[in-house]
Amino acid sequence: MFAKTPVYDVGGTIVFGLMADVIVPDLTDNLFIIPLEGVNRLDLISDEFYGTPELWWVLARVNNIQDALVGVPVGTTIRIPTKDRLASAGVLNV
């Protein structure tokens, strides 16, 4: 997914393309363990937690997932930023 996107180190922060990350990992994030059956794609997880599949990219960035097209392995724990954090960053209307 990011194979041809330029990656820069700006003061110790990794930046993809020309834009710094809007949402970064935080202690307030919910933790979600990928179950044996069911949801393991980021768009489906986004839909489950945020009511829209369009925020899959937030989950990819927060969890440092390089290829969002591949399902997340079963048993993996991923971070799910809260709706309030996304709203305060202007990413989600709550």
C-alpha cells in the first residue's frame, strides 16, 4: 500500500508522503484482540468500532500496519483509538 509513498524522518517522527500522522498511539486507546473467527480486516474493524469502514487507515497507522490489504493475524492485539480522540483531531464527527 505504501510501497511508492515517500517516507521521511522529520525530527524523529516518521512521515508518509507530505503529511504527519493525525492520530498516534495513546494510552487511552482500546485494545482489541483479533478473534479466531470473524473480523480481521481493518475496514471491518473500523466499521464495528466507528460505524464506518472509511477509517481503516487510522487503525493501520496507529498499529504500524504496512499492508492494510492483508488481514490482521488471529490473536494479534491492536489499538483502537477512542471516538473522542478521533473527534478532537477532526477525523470523526461524533
